[in-house]
Amino acid sequence: MDSLTQFILGAAVGEAVLGKKAGNKAILWGGIAGTIPDLDVFFTMGSALKEITLHRGISHSLIFAVVMAPVLGWLINKLYKDKIGFKGWTLLFFWSIVTHPILDTFTTYGTQLFLPFSDYRAGINNIFIIDFFYTVPLMICTIACLFINRENPKRRKCNNFGLIFSSAYMLLSLVNKGYASHVFSNSLEEKGIKTEHCMTGVTPLNILLWYNVAEVDSGYYVGYYSLLDEDKKIDYAFYYRHEELLEEIKDTYEVDRLKWFSNNFYAIEKVGDELRFVNLKFGTTGNEDETSISNAVPFYIIIKKQTDGSLLLENNRGEKDLELKKALKQLFSRVMGNKAAFKMH
């Protein structure tokens, strides 16, 4: 999730763990602890390869919380020398840190929870990295706690309400995903599309509109379904994988990491001399393009072969070409059940 959400969740967890004893200090240090795992972005800057391998890596593992919590607990205990003690501060840092990667696991990006024992990317794909319906109620309750005396029972009730509401919203997103996945499964069966490798993910800023990526021998079918659609008929776009374009570099570390990051939902495209790796696990923009798959996704990776034979990866993001107001209007229209809002070929 985004850094603001992680700060707010960490703050709310800090309040739940130690608010009655530490007051607003629990909210402050809980919020700081909740952002610590994302400091790994400073080690990935300027490198597309590091961005997909190091971000949400060891700092987002369960073992990181276990190791860091007592270290930070000891430091803060030394700083304040209060009655809360080492154990109390350690518990705050553990729960505020560990809830960060757990929350990230619900997104599509994926989180390496089990490092250093396994680099498996855990991703449930049921909530977008920014979701105001999750964040705003929790933020309001956490801010309100700052102005309520720590001895007042209303403070704990307020904080608990925020945590319960956000958790209930997360649970609802899982229920919605399960239903959407069922609709997609029936649709694929009706169309005679046989697949053993498919996924359902959520579109930005909501938990009503979902996409499905289904792999077949030569490529992938991509379709959308909103819980507000009038029917359960899914229109699919098809994209060829073009695996043959990777023939000369298929055994390289860089290509291996790209496939790993995509959960093997990818397509290759060559435009002129430029080789593009398109990660389909994030879905498409809804503006499906018959001429170029890279024009139908929010970003792709450019693979460049250097003179020494090594590979250089570059991110190409579409933010600069994105008309935000138009895109949000289009998204909202599709969420509300207007299938014509997304062009599918």
C-alpha cells in the first residue's frame, strides 16, 4: 500500500498496543515503525532490476520484524527510560512493522514475506495500492485519538472502530474477489477457453471492478467484470506471448527475474530495435490496442543489450501521457457497469 496508509496503519496499531500507557507517543512511533519497511526504496533508485527484486524484499519479510523490533524497542526504552519498558516498546515495534508487509501482501505487487528462506512473492491481489475507502476512515479515527485523553475509554473505542472498519473492508474485498473469480471461471468455460494458469486482480481505487488474465498455449485472454454489470458476459482481449523474441537472452538472470516478478503473466513485444517486456499481472488500462500491447498497459520494461553482452532494464511508465481526469472518469464509468467505457478488441 502507499506510504500514507502504512503510516496510518502503523499508528493505529501502535495506539492499540500501547496507547493507554504511552499516549500520543504510541501513535507517533507506531506510524514511524509502519513506514520503516518502505525505506528499501532508497536502495532501488535508478535501477529497474533492483526495483523489482529489492523493493518489498528483506525489509518486508517476517524475519525483519522479529529482528528489528527488539533493536528499536531497546533504543526507545533507552531514550525515554519510562515504565513502559523494553518489552512494551518491542511489542509496539513488532506489530507496527509486521502489519506493513502483511497489508502489502493483499496487493498485486507481491511481497517477499519469507526471505531469506524463500523469494516467493505473496500477492493476494484483492486491493489496489491506493484505496481511500480503506485509508480515510482509519486516518480519521487515528487523528481523533490524538485529541482524546489516553485514559478516556472513548479513545480505544475510536481506534478500534477504525481498525475494525478497515479490516471489514479488506474482508469485503476478498469476498468480492471470490465472486468475480467465479464469474470469470464460468465465462472462460462457456467460451471454451481452457487454462490452468489464471489470476483475478482489482482495478485502481475500488473493489467492484476486477480483471482476469487467463493463460493459454500462445498467450493470454484479458477480461473485465464489475459487480455492477447488468450481466455476466465477459469480453476478452487476446495477447500473444511471443516467447520467441527472448530466445537469445532467455537464460539470463534479468529475464528470469522479470518472469518471476510477473508470476509468469507476461508478453514480449519488439518495436523497431526496442524489446519490451509487458507485465500482465497488473492488468491493462482498458484501452486495448490491436497494434501494440505496450500501449494498453500502464508501464512496461525495456530490455537493452549492452556492448559487453549484459542486459540493461529500463522502466517506461505512462504517467506523462496519462490524462488523469479522463482516465478516472473512464474508470468510474466502467465500475458503474458501462462496458463501453473500456475498449476491448
